[in-house]
Amino acid sequence: MQNILVTGGAGFIGSNFVHYLLKAEPDVQIVNLDALTYAGSLENLPAAGCAKDLPDAEQYHFVHGDICNRELVEDLLRQYQIDTIVHFAAESHVDRSILGPAPFVQTNLVGTFTLLESARGVWGESGGFDGKRFHHVSTDEVFGSLTPEAPAFSETTPYDPRSPYSASKAGSDHLVRAYFHTYGLPVTLTNCSNNYGPYQFPEKLIPLMILNALRGEPLPVYGDGRQIRDWLYVEDHCEAIHLVLTKGKPGETYNVGGGNQPCNIDIVRQICAILDEFHPDGAPHERLITYVTDRPGHDRRYAMDITKIQSELGWTPRHDLTSGLRATIEWYLSHPEWVAAIAQQSGYNDWLEKNYAKRGGKR
């Protein structure tokens, strides 16, 4: 890896990956292509020429643009002599996909296709695919829902998406694999479980609970709160992707999970307990828990079998849920300016009001 195009690098996982990679690979050059939709913000990463907390601003270039713009993507691949694409850019929130699926199809399917075609064309005209890599970041939601007794998802689990979001990601996974088998494009894929950590847009469960609790507002829990997810601290995910890029075999898929599978209500209660310690003025925060109408097609359980990435690449998560939650809460408490900027830029508060109304919750 020398010249890397990161798509969606102003979003949650993408921005964490840029920070991680510039520390792990101090000689690389990163080009960050992001459309700056509601969940992407320059508050997560600086624009070109702004050093902020990046090790060397000359290594980092931000480009405001759409991955569906093939001319732009091809120009970037040529201009910066890109040898590695790490594709994070996606519409990713299930609730939003239920209310309006069209952007999910456009970004997740058409956008991925555009990147694949651009890579195939530009890399093909410049001498072939040697030394190149296209890495696609996907989700455990493509596998559907598990019963309580079922084994965890493995890399060979059949796809069974249940929402417009997961269906669009499943389609993009199939496209990426097709380009490997049909054209020989050197691709790798990771399917990850639920990420959490710094810079996460506050519509997702963990930051939503943290920020609502700090404001003394209701903590909305869907249905009975017994849904089970596998929780992965975002820095551990970044390390896994780095290993796949440097050691993973082209054409292979690797599951990435955190090994933490409590039910959602237990996550919320654990957040409340940590906030009672860190922010005692609002204690007990558990009094704010409010059960709201479950969302349509809500998958009951996810769990990830990470045996393959552990045995082949030597990766294992460094954070358990307790240490990860404490680090995440400490980050949000120490970055009130980020929270305020994101709320102002994104229209998050307006979205939250509408979402409560559609789900039957009360503010």
C-alpha cells in the first residue's frame, strides 16, 4: 500500500480508519472521497491543509464528491496513482432505509458498481492488477436473523437480508465477488458486526443512549429490548481491515466481530451505570429508559464466528464491551463541541423528532 483511496472517510468507521492507518502506516498517502451526507462531517477529519490531530497533513487529501461519479473516481485513481481502494461509503441506517430505500440502492449498489468499473478500467490500462487491492467493507446484516440456538454467522452462511439496507449491502457484496471471479480484480471483503466508538453519528443505539441520557431525554428501546447484537469497538475493526489489506488473500471474505453479545436492554443499562459514575448529576439514568414500538422486520439476533480471521491472520479484538463502552462514553463527554457541531450540521434533532413520531415514542 502506498496510495490509498478511502471512500466515506468522513463517516464514522471511515474516519476512524484514516486516523488509525496514518499511525500504522506513516508513509502512505490517503485520498478521502466523501459526499458529506448527513452522517459524514469534516468535524471527523480535517480538510486538506488542516493539520488537526493527523500525524502529517501532507499525506491526507480530502475530496468532496460522490462515488457514483465515475469520471471523478477515475480521475482520482489516475491523479494520485491509487493502488488500494478501501470502500466504506454506504447508506447504513436500517430505519432510514425503511422510510426511504432509494438512496440505499443508489449509493450501496450503483456506487459500488461505479468504483469496481473504475478500478477495473484504470488499473487495467496501467499494466494490470499486480500490487492493487479493492477492499469492500460490509455488514453481518446480510445474513439475516439468528434464532437463539443457531450457530454464529460464518463466511459460508447463506445470505438472507431482511431490510432495504441489508439487501443493498448484500447486492454490493455479490458485485464485488463477481468482479474477482469474472475479471480477476483483486478484492477482499469483511463483514463486520455492530461498531461503536468515537465519531459515531448519534442515531445509532450507543451514541443515542449516551447523548439522550446526558440531556435528560428518554432512552428509546425498541420492543422488549431483547434483540442481540455482536458489538465491535471501532478501533479493533480498523486493525482487522489493516490486517486483511496487508495479509489477506485476494478473493477471500473475513468476518469481523467483537465477541460481545448482550441484548440491547442490557447495553442500555450498562451505559446508564457508567454514566451514573461519570455524570452523577443525572443519576440514576436508567429511569429514562422508554420502550417504543418495534421497527418492521427487526432482526432478533446476530452473532459472528471470527475463527477464520483469527486463525489465518492472527486478529482478535482488543476491547471487551466494558472497556469499549467506557472509552466511548469518555470520548463523548470530552468532545461536546463535536456533538454540538454534528447536531447543527446534520439536522439530527429534526430526524429524531420525526422518528419518534413514526415509532410511537414520546419526547
